[in-house]
Amino acid sequence: VPFSSRQAFPLPSLPRKQPTVLVVCGPAQNGAIGLVCARHLRIFDYEPTIFYPKRSPDPLYRDFTTQCEKMDIPFLSYLPTEVQLINDAYNAVVDAVLGAEVEAGEGREPCAAILATLKHVRIPIVSLDVPSGWDVEAGSSGGISPDVLVSLSAPKQCARRFLGRQHFVAGRFLPYDVQKKFELNPPEYPGTECVVALRAPR
């Protein structure tokens, strides 16, 4: 999955009157996508803050981290366990903790503690690709319940169980041979958009 701007986050879904966003990143690919998401939110005048407790040694991911630091995006040293502090400080949370990376496992730290906190926040949660704690095929088994889901490449099987307000897909970048191989039926992307809504706001 390429790490480009609007493929990582549908900016129109977040009004500018609500600029503060907490981006919670896991240690693998979905966390790296979260870093790119934070960087582009900053470019478009939002105020992201990143919580990235287990940093990957991968050079590409380190580069993403450095880019965020150079853009003066703050990194939290810990995630408050007092959920009200998160509700008061931010207007939305981007969940880039686990995604489809089932090997990361909900039960391993620091992911388990993060998910335990995110399950209780009252502000909107935007999950990237697969909501953290969900099985990529079966769906939720005690994971978080996001308000918005952004499926990367194509919706995963678990997206059938998504009951939130909006569902977007970011997959315009997929080569035709990949679309043919996996028998994908991509939606119509308006204009030059790389993200399209599959479900209108409720």
C-alpha cells in the first residue's frame, strides 16, 4: 500500500472547525500509514498529535517519523488512561494501531492497553483499513467501534460488519492487473479524488 496523502485519510470528513486530532500509531505498516496521515493533516492546517509508543526500526518508517518531527508535530510520551483528558484535548482520534496486521495481536503490549483506552473515548474514531482489535475476516471480537472506516486498496471482509457513520475506500492507485487478479470491482472516483465514500454520513 503506498503511503500517499489522500489515500491515507479523507480530509473532507474532518471539518476544519475541529482541527485537533490524535493519531495513534502501531509498530507495523498501519502505524506507518498513520504517520503519513498525521503529516498530511498538518499540511492542510489541522493540528495532529502522534502517539507512537513502539517505533519500528524499518528505515522507511524512521523517515516518516523524522518528517513528522521536522514539521513540529508533537509526539506524546504516554497515552492518558483518563479518557476524559483525551475527550477534552482532541476532536477526533485516528486509529492506526493494528489494521490488518493480525500478527501484532490485540493481547500484546502496548496495543492491548491502547485499545482498552480507545474503547472508552467519546470523540469520533477514524480507523485505517481494519479497526484495531478486529479479525480481518470475521470482524469485531471486542475491538473498538469506529465512527469512520477508511479501507485501503479495497474493503476487507470485516467491513461488512462496520456499523459506523461513514465508510471510505482509498484504492484508485491499484494497478489494473491487481484489480483483475483479485476480481476487484472498484467504485467510481469523482474527478481526481483518490478517496471515495461508500456510505454517506448518517
